[in-house]
Amino acid sequence: PVFVSKRRDVCIPEMISEAVENAFADSGLTPADVDAVVFGNMQTFEGVNMPHLWCVDHIASLGKPLMRIATGGTTGMAAFHAAYYHIASGLHDTVMVVTYEKQSEGDSQVGLMGIITPEVMAMLAVGMDVTGQSGMGAIGGGSAGGISYQASSYLAHSGAGIEHIDAVAAMERRNAARNPYAHLKDPEATAEKIAQTPLISYPIRFGHVCPTSDGATVCILASEEKAARFADRAAWVWATANCASDATTGNLIESLITDPAEQTPAVIASREAYRRAGIEDPRREIDYVEIYNGFAHQTLMYLEKIGMCETGEAHKLLEKGELEIDGRLPVNASGGVVSTNAIGTSALNRVTECALQIMGRAGERQVEKEVHVALAHGWGGLMQYVTITILGDRPRWK
């Protein structure tokens, strides 16, 4: 279904069932064809425990093996990886991934603080200052308050300016206007228009920040033999990889432990994914990229961290128009997370958007170049966990 701020017309199971029914209609499969289900969302955000159990009738999982995944922003891609390994291991042939978030029925910021609370207790135990002087002051501004340290560090190291964050936010809002499922759309978005939005915590403006969205995404994975029976064209999984660094919340606060823009997990996970996919030169071999960007600067930052360009080069590619839908390296033709963020779905949407581009089914947001290989990136955990998925238009091993 279309992602919006508030789905007042449906309850959570009803909203999820819309995506499930659409997946069956699109694939031609029935519930009987599905061997297992992987379910993903951040249950603390709605304040409802074990939603995968009370949604059983709405996700066609009655009597089937069911796994629930919750890893923050990476939830959707972590669920995709789990489904992939269900099949790659030989355990099952067809697995359905069901993800959702209905943030209008909860408080995501309260949910985030609930997750961080055990970390705060550990910080207190070792004597860290959490009074706001050199400690938790950043978190007082919520996600944007903490991430402003990352954005400031990125600008300092890359040579980019706040005007480049304005420009990439505008590009993605224009892209979102081509995406019928996206939440925030503005076909006339410009850097100047974004620059007029209020400053939250330098250099983060209101126009740089993702929305809180309601929505659900479903993806069906199948073995090669099973897919051949019902799919005319498929996107093939070439590689999956993930990496996390120290989860201590201190990583987010004034660089007490590490630079929040360092993002070593992204470097490690992408290199491992390239190795597993047999990719030697990602800048030449990867045609399309979907970046998880809850904040607009992350599009530029993560392009550098995953090796698609040198440090300090992403904003120059932006200036040249190379990241546009008709550019040499199109990025986030979907509008990205900065335009649509039902958190449990957001990382899975990066994968499904790559799949649509490979299959030539992205509609008005289909990029101009042919997409043979695409990379999807996810970011989550306690802001230190990165997932990578590489898809291709053919089996990698053939």
C-alpha cells in the first residue's frame, strides 16, 4: 500500500494484509505455496508485543514456521537475509518476508529511548557523564540531535557543505514524486526550498529528515527451481553481508569512543559483500544503489563508505548530476528513506527497489541506464549496524 503519515482507515493487521494480498496477486502464488514466513518490525514503536502472533491470520502464516526480526532501521533487510538463508540452506524453497510499521499508533521516539535505556545504565555504571555536559545532551534532541554530530563530522572530513545536504534532499524528494508508494513528494523540490526549512541541530534542517510513515512491504523469495515455475524475470541474490561495531551509545555522543561518521561497519560489510559476489571494481560493476538515509547527508556519506567513490567525492558527483535518475550512478530513484520511513519496512524497501530496477518494473522511477547489478544498503541497530545486499539480473554462479 501507499506510505502515508496516518492510516486511520485500517488497523495494523488490516494494513499488513493489504501488502500480503498484493504480493500474492503480483506473484501468482497462494498461501499454500509459501513454506515459511519471516516477520519484521520494531514492536516497541507501537508498544505492542509479539505482533507476528496476533497477525497470523492476516499474513497467511498459520501452521508455518515463523521467525520475527527486530534490528532497528535494518529490520527489513535483516529479515530478507534470514529468508535468503532459509532457502540457501536447503531448509525451504519459498519464504515470504513481511514487514511493517504503523508509527501513528505509537511513539517511535519513546520506543527508541526504551531501547537506549539499558545502554544508559551501563554508561552510568562506568562513570560516563550523562547529564548533558559531555554526555547525553545530543540524545536530548532525539535522533536528529544525535545524528547532527555525524553530519557535522562528515562535512568536516569530506569538504561538502550544508548546501550539498540541501541539494541531495531536494533530488530525492523529486525522485519520490515519481514513486506512487512514497510518502513525501515534491516534483518542484530545489536546494533553495530545502534551505528555507527550519534548522533543527546544525547542520540538520527539517527538510533533511525522514518522515514517520505508516506502511507495509512484503517480498517473496524462492529457490531457483521454484522461481522458474512462476517468474518470467527475477532478481537474483548475489551476496548478503552485515557488520556492527560497539553498540555503546557513547559512540553517538561527541565522539567519546569513535567518530560517528567513521562508519567502519559499512566499509567492512560492503567489502565482504563484494568478495562474496565476486565484484572486483564496484564503481564499474554496480549499476544502481539504494542507500538507507534517514537523514539526507547519509546518501553522500555512505556512497563513500561502501566504496562507490572516494572520500570527499560524493558531493562532487552530486554537483555533476551523476546521482540523478538519468545519471552515471543513479542513487535512490525511489526517494529513499528520507522520503518514506515506515521503519520496519525501510531497509527491505532498499532491496525491493533494487529488484524492481533490475526487472525493469520501477515505472516512472526506472533509471535510464540498464541495471544488471544493484546494491542495497541498510543502517540501524543502535546506529552502528550495517547490512548490504547485492542483486543481479542472472545467477552469479552461471
